[in-house]
Amino acid sequence: MHRRHLTAAGAALASAVALPVLGQLPPWPALGKDGIVLFRHADAPGTGDPPQFRLGDCSTQRNLSERGRLQAQELGARFRARSVVVGQVLSSQWCRTLDTAELAFPGRVQPAPAFNSFFNEDAAQSARQTAGARAALAAWRGPGVLVVVTHQVNITALTGVFPASGEGIVVRAAPSGALEVVGRLPP
């Protein structure tokens, strides 16, 4: 009996996450023809990176779990099923983000250092990198949707949202360069 209540509560929570927040559009229509979506990489157990971390050496990094690999493939399938035209796919240079992007959008991925994690960086470096990422997003004009695969810290700095692994945050760039969250795509 207790287990059934937990399952029902979990299902209710999951459905609540899929609903748009007040003032937001439903997630897929919010993308429009030339929208922007920031995805947190798919499931990669742990936090941060191991002390021996080296960019470009996946054996020293946290990597996607099998669940994460399936999440990433499903992400791409959801875009294809809805005939979403993807104009460009940018990714942090971390293996878990590159793998998420490549599994979702094979052959389309461009590494973009502006979206690299700054989890262990100082505040000044984080601010500079966030400003660079914001400028890149504000410059997007299409055609097609801009997909960015990055990290929780980057998305939170840009939007104030703490995304789940594999979650997409749909944003719109205001003329001022500020980003407005207009929808969320659950993992």
C-alpha cells in the first residue's frame, strides 16, 4: 500500500514537471521556428569531475550512464517525431555533453567552449563565460532551432533554473540580451 502511494506521488510530480510554469508556453510550441533550447547533459552519475579530470580524455571524466545514453537517443527521437528543424547544435567540450549531443543529433555537433562547465571556477571566470554564452545565444537568428548541450551550472547562471539531467530549457533572447524562460522540455 505504501509503495502504491509513493508511485502515485512520483507520477504526480513527474506530470507537474511537464506542465509549463505560469506565463510560459507549452514546451514544443515555445521553440517556434528559430528558438533556443539549453539541454543539461543526459544522466551521468556523480557531481563535478574527478580530480584527475582532463578535457579531451573521457577516461578521466564523469560519463553518461546507460540510462543517459538512452535519454540522449530519446531526445533526438522526440525532435524528429515532431519534425523540429534544428539549425545548429552546440555543445560543451566535456565528454558527457558531446556524447549527449552526438547521440541525439548525429553528425551535427559543434564544440563551443562558451558552454563548458565552470563548476570549479572562480566567480570572475564564471561571469565572463556566462556573458560569452549569453552573447552567443542573443545572436541566434536561425534558421531552425539552436540546441545547446551544456551543464547545470551554466543553465542556472543563464536562466535561474536548476534543470534535471536531460531536461531542456527553452529560452528567448530579449533585445537587451537577457534570456527569458518560455518553456521546459522534461527529460
